[in-house]
Amino acid sequence: MAAMMQTLGANPFADRAPTATTAVMVTDQATGPSSDQPRARRTACIIGAGLTGLTAAAELQAGGWKVVVLDKGRAPGGRAATRYLSDRSQRCDVGAQFWTARDPAFAAATAAWVQAGWAEAWGQGFPLLNANGLHVGGDAFARWRAVGGMVTLARHLAQELDLRAPRTVTALQPVGSAWEVIHVGGDAVRGEATAPAEILRADAVIMTMPVPQILTLLAPLAFPIPPEIGAVQYDRCLYLLAEKNQGEAILPNPGGIRIEDGALGCTWIASARQRGLRDRGEGIILHADAQLSTNLWDDEPAQQMAILRDRLAAVLARLDVSWTPDNAEVRRWRYGRCSQTVPELLWSPGSGLFGAGDAFGAAPRVEGAWLSGRAVAGAILRGH
Ligand SMILES: Cc1cc2nc3c(=O)[nH]c(=O)nc-3n(C[C@H](O)[C@H](O)[C@H](O)COP(=O)(O)OP(=O)(O)OC[C@H]3O[C@@H](n4cnc5c(N)ncnc54)[C@H](O)[C@@H]3O)c2cc1C
């Protein structure tokens, strides 16, 4: 099927060849051409509507750029996701559960979200369950959660943006000083392409997906990859989503517990109701740790279910809670929490091609994704 061409406005630098010869990693402080130079309105395509992509898009749009965001998922948010069990009886946040805001700029953004009614406090630290029992206690940092689930926050952040989803970017090609972004309808990574290819042309492309997916897209291009990128790692995460058609909260307040006990093989359990998602019943999310997730990854779904239900029963027994779900599902994050980051953004001088995300920076979490999105947009607005 012939690809359709969409152009994001005129390219004012059409006679400048891309210079993808030396890839470097830059910090937010990198300097570029003076920002008081007059600059034509320019165009960007952002791949990924997670918190990195949504933040970068909003910053660039505020800076006068025309921006399109493409995501292979139906809903924005990426790993900040809220899912229903398949009978749609109960929602749960299944990736990021809450966030901290240590950076002043991110604290200000969080305060603005609270003011808008998009976010609310969720205590100052969660109880810890380890081999010695349950330890209640907090720390100095407020935890925040999204009102209505993480996907609702992502939808708020996307509401002023041109977000096209589900669209999977399958290839990039340089054309003069710009890029053509080839994308198909649906989630082509899962083999679920639903619509023909289209081409979108933009002056800058920001790739915000997990690094292995960035590298897949870069593989056919002569784009030099800094060797440090090879060190980035993500933990796999299997999780159990369990539900009972009866809305009783079952966990001690505030409804989330960190787990550090190799015998349990889990990192986190939380109650959807206590977290503020009040649907028909009670929903419980249980995250398996990296080792258990890796061990079970290729097992049959029935085997994964049996083991994770067993772990849920063991965790609840340790909490003296009697609760048997009516319904449960096992799902997974292939690229879950980033366990090894690199300090800076990925880009190649003058190429208009950028990599950003929670793997780029010191904080591989919601805050780090937001900061990375802001940093890459800042670098572009400064003329990189
Ligand atoms: C189980 C789990 C628990 C977590 N808990 C917490 C927590 O409690 N607190 C916290 O702060 N952080 C937590 N995190 C980390 C946090 O979720 C991430 O750091 C953050 O959401 C990453 O955002 P991102 O935008 O960088 O990447 P992502 O959210 O991964 O966004 C990348 C996007 O790119 C899209 N994409 C990928 N390939 C393509 C393609 N080819 N074409 C189009 N789109 C594409 C994806 O669909 C996705 O939407 C957790 C993560 C996991 C997995």
C-alpha cells in the first residue's frame, strides 16, 4: 500500500544536510546558537506519549513549535498506565503507582496538577513488608497520585496536543535536513497493525520509548550510538491484577505496601480502592520482582497465574488478611523499571534526531521522565 505523505509545515532549513556523524550525549546545560536569533516556526514528531513524550511535546508547543505525538498504545501514559480487568469491573494502576517530586521544577508542575484537580497527595512513604514483618513508617517526601488513575493524568497532559494513537513508528529516514517518520495504525510491535503506513515529515524527531526500542528504530540508519547506551537495562515485570466484586478495602492504610523479601518474590502490593479508584469491587495489583518475572517469563499463562496467585496468598497471609479474588489476570512489562540509566540525552549534532526517556538521567521514574522530556525540549528550543 502506498504510503501517504503528511508534512508538518514548511522546512526552513531544507538545504542543510543532516550530519549524523558524531553522536554525543548532552546535558540540559548544553549551549547552542543564541536563543535571541529569529527562528521560523518549526516542526517536531515525538514518538511515545509516556510522560517524557507528553512533557517534551507540551514544552515545544509552548515554545512555538508545531508538534505531533505518535504512540502505539490506544491510551497515552506508557508505563504510567491504568488498566481494567477484562470484564471491565475494576481499574488498577499497573505501572507507576505514585511519584515523588524532589526537583523544584517538577514540584511546581505537581503543585499545578494538584491545583487543577489532576493529582493528590498519597502519604509520605509506604509500609515495608520484609522477612521480619510489616514496618510502618514514612520519610520526608510526599508521595503523589493521579486522580482517576495515571492514565487520566496522561489524558489531561495530552489534551492540548495533536496525539495520534494507536500508531506505531516503524522506520525513520532522513530527507534533506528533515526526517520522514513512517508509521502504521495499531500496535505493530505486537503484530497488531490495523491501518496502512503514512509518512509524516518533521524538522526534529524525539524518540522516547525504552532504549532497546529506540535502538531497533536506529539500526538501519547510519547513526552513531554512544557505547554507554549499551549499559541501559530494564527489569522485566510480571504482575497480577486481582479483583473481587465487593468493595471492601483490605490492606492497611494508605493502601500500598513495599515488599522486600526474596521468599515472596514481589516488590509491591496495592489496593485500587484505597488508592482512590472506586469501581464495582476491590482491585489488587501485585508486582513480581525482576528475578521471579524473568524466571516465569516464558512459562505458560496458567503456570504464571498459579505461581502469582500463590504469591498473593503468601503476601496476604503475612499481612493477616483473608481475601480470595473472584477474577485475576497476569500481564507484563517487557521493559519495566529502568535499573541502569545513562546520564544524558541521546542526540547527534545537527541531525534533528533525539532520544529521551526515564533511562536518560539519574531518576528512572515519573519524575525522571518529566525532567528528561523537559531537557530534550529545552535543548531543541536552544537550537540543538
Ligand atoms: C511496574 C512498574 C512500576 C513503576 N512504579 C513507579 C512508581 O511507583 N513511581 C515512579 O515514579 N515510577 C514508577 N515506574 C517508572 C515509570 O513508570 C517510568 O519511569 C515512566 O513512566 C517512564 O516514562 P517514559 O515516557 O520515559 O517511557 P514510557 O512510559 O515507556 O513511554 C514510551 C511510550 O512509547 C511508546 N512506543 C514504544 N515504541 C513505539 C513505537 N515504535 N511507535 C510509537 N510509540 C511507541 C509506548 O507505547 C509508550 O507509550 C514504574 C514502572 C513500572 C514498569
